[in-house]
Amino acid sequence: MNRKLKGRIVEKFGTQFEFSKAVNEHECNVSRVIRGRRTLSKRERKTWAEALGEGITEALFSTEEYNG
């Protein structure tokens, strides 16, 4: 699970649903990205990063498991 991405989404939008509306993406796809079951294209990463007010960083979109 990408806790950094999930945390930033909740911090900025309150819920994954509100974020999904902002980036014109289905909520289940947002969940899949957070859980590491789907990767984003470069264009999608840019859209998501802009919506989150972040630069496009590997840390934000990493699919590595976090154990802490």
C-alpha cells in the first residue's frame, strides 16, 4: 500500500472519492493505484501530481510495500 499517496489524497481532498472526481478517474482505479495493483501512465502521474499540488516523484507514486 502506498501510504504516502493515500495520506496526501486524504489531506488534500478528504476522501478518495473526492480525489477521483478531481482527476476524472473512477474511485476503484484510485484504490488500485494506492494498493499497488495498477500503475499510472506518465500523463496520469502528471494529472494526479498537479491535483495533489506535488511534483512528480517516484516516492509519491511508488508501488513498494510499506511496513510501518
